[in-house]
Amino acid sequence: MGFRQQATTLLASALLVACGGTGSSDTDGSATINTPGSAPPRSPSQSTALPAEDLAIATRLYRGDERTPPGFVVEPRPANVLGLVSTRHLRNTDIDSGTPNNAAHFELCTNDTAQAIEWSEQNAAWNGQYSDLVQVDDNARYIEVSRVPRADVTALLRQRVFRCDYLDRSGSDLRVEQGTAGVLRVRPIDGSVLRTLVEYLWQFTPQNNANYVVVSSASDTSATHLSHQLELGELIRATASGCDTVRVSDWTHTADVTSGALHRSVAVTRSFSVRDGAHGAEACTE
């Protein structure tokens, strides 16, 4: 389970840029859509009351310092970080520039470390500059190839490839929020296995950015299927004077415990208007 190759001189060390400084968001687009307001907010005495739960979500969004709930699985930041760290999973589009625009975009998988290194080499240019291979690591879930850009030796690029005996994402499309999410190969599939996967995948979504929080992370089990749901909060700031909007949604992955087939869905459950008041988040009406 462990293969490690290290260059004679490790030029830089680094971290996942993530939730609270421990993850990496790597997506085809993650722009926040702003909802314009038409009038300045009213005073708190004129505001509609909100449940304490919703005010707590809004408070976390405004503060931005508690982006995941207790016990959420995130990777720790290395203590010896010097510069930028980019951590991403290599995709089919990274090694084949001729992939049609309408073709599925998915993370690659292999059980062959040499193949992962070869794919990394095909994608070794960073901002037009070559990045030198400095280290290779292998664990039960993915193979990681670390590189240092010649243009910035304080930076570290970590390119990961899922192990096919853990997760095959070839049937998925990262640009689509609903539908198939690949096949989980590890056995047995239980609540802990699915939770680890879902919380890990979240780190590589647009929701692992400012103005987002994970409200909760919970599993549900039936005789044949297992699901794990992240409740997500998003802060949509008004572009003019007016109320901000908090949108709450459920991001759910369901696994067939026999075949390992994964399905994902996202559904908005509610939204409400808030503002960042003198004493914290408060309800707001136009």
C-alpha cells in the first residue's frame, strides 16, 4: 500500500488549500451568483424573526471561521508550508486536449503507479512552466504525484489519481450535479466508508470556498442502499444596499451496497434574507 519516491532535494512543502485551510477546490467554475437588492434593509424591529438554527448558519457564513462541523474529515495543513499549494485530481481532460466539449469530465483512476506518474508528466506544465517531480505517495484511495514549479520553488502541486480498486469515476460527469457519481469498489460499504468519500469529494467542489459552510454531515442506511447527506449553506451577497440571501441545500450521495454504484443529487431546501448587523447575523426584509 505504500510506494514512496523522493527527489534528492525536496524543494518545497505544502498544504491543501481548503476548508479552514485544509482542502482544495478544483472545479470548472465556481463563481458566486449575486442577488441584487432594491432597497436598504429595515431596522431589526421591522425584521421578520428567523429560527435560531438559521441565524446560526448565517453567523457562520459571515464569520467564515467555522466552515465545517465538528468531526468533519479534512486534511491537516502541513506545518512546513512555504508557498502556494494546489491539490487536484487529474481528469480525462488533463491528458487529452482533444476531448469534445460535450463529453463527460471525470477524475482518472488506475492501480498502476507508473501510469499515474505518466499522466502527471503529461500535465506537468503549470502557468506555462514545467514542474519537477519531487515525490510520489500511494495509499488505499489514491496515488499522489507531487511537483514543484520551476517558476516558483516555494509552491507545491499535488496531482492525485484515484485507485480503481477504490473508486471508478469514469461513468460520472463533474459538470452535472445530478445523476451517476461512479462506482465505489471498496468492500464492505458502510456508513464510515461513504462518509469519508463524500466529505473528501466536497473538498474539490465550488462549495469549498468563501461564502459556503457545511451545516451538517449525516448518514442514512436501508437494507440495500446507504446514503450520506451534507447540508450546505451559501451566502449570496446583495450587489446593492439590501438584504443578503442564505440558501440551504442538501448534497446527497447514495450507494448500492452490493454493486457500489453511486448516485448524487442536490436540492435546495430553503432560503432566507439576512444582514450582518452590529451584534451578528439578523433577519432582514426589504
